[in-house]
Amino acid sequence: MGILTAHQLWDNYDASALPLDQTHLRSEKTDKYTVDSYYFNGEATADGCSRIFAQVYSPIANRSGNAFVLMNDADTPFDTTYVDFLTELGFTVLVPDYVGKRKFDRYTIYPKSLEHCNFYSENNNFSTFPDTPRQSCLYSYTCIMLKSYYFLTEQEGINKDKIGFFGVREGAFQVYKSAFVQNNAFCAIALFNSCYVPTINSKSDKETGYKACLANSAYASQLTVPTYVIDTSNNVEDSLLALSSLYSLSSDSVSFFIAEHTDNTLTPTHFLSLKEFILAKEKDSFIPTEYPLISAKNSDRHLYYEITVPNCELAEKVTAFYCYGEGKGQYRNWIKLPLERISENEYIAKADVFLLKDNTSAFVNVRYKGGFTLSSDVITRIPFMMGVTSKQIIKSRLIYEAEMGTDAWMVSRSKFTSALISIEEGSKVINGVTSSVNSLSSLNIGDVHTCGERDSILQLLIYSENTQNVDIEITCSANDKYYTYKTRKFVSSFGEWSKITVSANELKSEIGTMSGWDNAICITVNSEEKLLINSLLWI
């Protein structure tokens, strides 16, 4: 058989062809929702049929009858972060398991011919391409999402015209294909690294087959379902540039949002944008869909970004971010650019250039009334190739102070699913940055004009109402590898601001003691209780 296209792969697919044969296992009630557990039929094969294990969350209050199929990250298939978010909006949420066999009481059972779909088995082919696309677990996982959609249409009290798709990381990879096949879904959401590309030999015919019918690039340009794609500026999988490229190829039905200064988490502001998109599509009301444009220009040998904002009369805030230098996406320090408005819908921003031969990337976010946010694609340029001159690097002892706000800080995905970073007042009317989860990370420590010398000493001005332990982690980069060193400090509480100093020889890792500050790129401060940080300073 030759290469299949997306249309050929799903031609005549019918989720209703096989009876659901659903089995209700149990029902539990919380203060938020009722949770019903089911088994029902999935993909049929010659040696049997997969039995999908799923949980249906029905909100107790404000139930609308509208629903989502939610496919979570493979690491946390029944995480309730987005269940809680959606049920609070009145949606019924069906969460199917696609991960398969593992140390859980219940999971989706695959027949022997589909054993490769067990995500954590040795035979899983998530990152390979089999002889035919229907033998890929990526195909089978999409079938689970589509069959779950059909399951919802058969349930009493569900509005068949208002069922959507929602996916997170590996789960988001199925959203594009599901929305392509089930094109009467009312909307689709794809969160975090939804352009994941398995590792396939780039010169093989198999990759051609993969790109033709399983890669999301085969579907994005053909989507008619309103789709909101969200990635984070510091995604640990370094997917932002790839996802931006995919977005540039997508149909007009696809909207894009880069959640700034975060790694696979959404802050309350980001959740507000997601909420506005969903509610607008649920109510068939208008939200802007034409994305902002950003271009890079050389003017008098300086780097400028020109920005155009569609529907400018509805825009509440326009923000441009750029970063310079090479490195893993998780450690790119996205800096907010000052904008000058030059017409009703046009802005210009001057960017300082310190590293002429390294990539400089930029994007713009436009927040509209109500909180819905759209992003441009990410543009990357090499300043030297544009004829731009560099600015002299003037080292500063000051890394951060509270007057700079919260933009210098983020919270790592590996620790939390959602966090609020804010500026609060400590003693003596002095402010400091803090987070709702008692963890903060900053990349300013590795910036070209705020990085430390090898033998520097780092000073933190902090405020804590109680005595507590504070763990400080420093990530260093060396030869394209990353190492994290740690130390613990004890903070005494006297209702006053206090200074903590950290030297390189205090920081340890499995490979030994940190040799110096000159390769440090990230600082993370973890505390047991609330902690305010007023400043970071080299002394």
C-alpha cells in the first residue's frame, strides 16, 4: 500500500459502527461533581476489541448539558486540574484512559494486537512509525477520543451540538485529528507541546508516511472546528518554535496563545483567556480570531520590531517579548519590550542586541476585552545577518528588585500545575515577589548583563513571617548540558527583612560542588511557607 493521506486514513471511519456495550462500574459524589466510572467498547480488531476505561465528571451545580472529552498528559491521565476548570463552567467532562496497563486498579484494556498502545510498555510505538499508520498507537489513541465523543452523544442530558475536545501534552496530540474527523465539535483545545514529533529517521519513507497522515501538520491546515492552541514560552520540551511553525500553516479556524513566563502551567490570567474562548464558542458569540503580526527591521543599524494589531478597538493590552542567545527553550529569558504606538493599530519596539551572531526571537501577545489573548507566531532572526550593530554590555550587580514586577519570575511545570506570582508588602512598607505555591524561578541570573563572575557571592533580600527552611537551586549550562546544584538556608523570623548570601562552594549536586557562577542560568527558590524576595544582588 502506498502513502496514505489524512483523508484516506479516516475515510469511512464511524465511531458508532460498534455498539458501546457500556458497563457502569461505580458512582462517587464530591462537593463539586459526581464521578461515574465506565468501561465501553473502543477499537475493534481481529482478535478482540479494546475496552476503554473512562470517568465522567458531572457538575452538581450549574450543569449546562454541554461537554468535553478531556485527554490528559500521559503521566497524569486522571489529573483533575482541567476537570475542575471545566466543571466549574458547567461542562460535563469525560476523561478516557489511553495509557493502558500500569499499576492502577482500572485502565483501558487493549487486545493482544494492540499491546503497543500500552504507553509504558517496551513495545509502545509512540515514537516510531509502524508499517501501516493504523498500527500506530497514535491512530488508536485518536480512536479512543472519537469513541469517547460518541459515548457522550449517547448519554441522557448531553447536548450533542455542544461537545468539544480538550487535550494536554500527549493528550493534545489527538485533538487535531479528532477535530478533523468529528468536524461538528463545537470547539477544540490543545495545550502544551501539541506538535510533538516522534523520533523517526528523517531520510526514511516511514517519515513521509507519518507526515502525510499522523503528524498534526497534516491536519492543522484543514481544521474547520474552532481550535485554541496554547503553548508556554519556556516549555521544557522546547516545542515553542516548532508549534509556532505549525500555527503559521494552520487554517483560519486555529487560534494561538503563548502563555508567557511559564513552563507547561497556566496562571489565573492564562486560564481567563482559555475560559473566554470556550464560553464564546459555547454561546456562539464573537471573539477576535485574526492574529497579530510582528516583523523585524533594521533602522539605523538598530533592531526594531513592527507590530500590527487587528481589532485594535477591542484590545486592552499589547505586549511584546524577545530573547537573545542560544540554549534550551526552558531557559530562554523572555524580556518585555517597551512599545511605542505609531498609529491606531501599529506599534514599534526597539530591542537591545548584545549577541550579534546568536538567534534573537520575538512574539507579541494581544489581550482583548474579557481577557481572551491571541499571539503572533515567533519570529527568529540573526542580527548580524540584518546588519544590526551590538550594544555594549554593561554589567550590573543588581539582578532583580521588586520594582521590576513579576516578569522576571516563573514557576516550573515539574512542581505545580498552576501558580499565582504577585508582588506583596512585607515589613517597613517594602515589597517583594512571592508565589502561591512557595516556589519561584528566575532566568535573570544568566542574562548577559546581570550574570555573575566566577567568584561572585549572591545576596537575597527576603522576608518571612515565620522561621523556615529555604532551598536554593542553581542550574548551570556547560557544553550543552545542564546541571542543578542545591543548598539549604535556615531563615529566622524577627518580622524584619533579612539577607541571605550564597557562594558557589555551598552548592552541591551529584557531580560535585559548583565551580563558579559564570555558567549559572537559572535560580529557583523553594520555601516551606510564604516567602517574599525584594532583590537579588551580586556582592
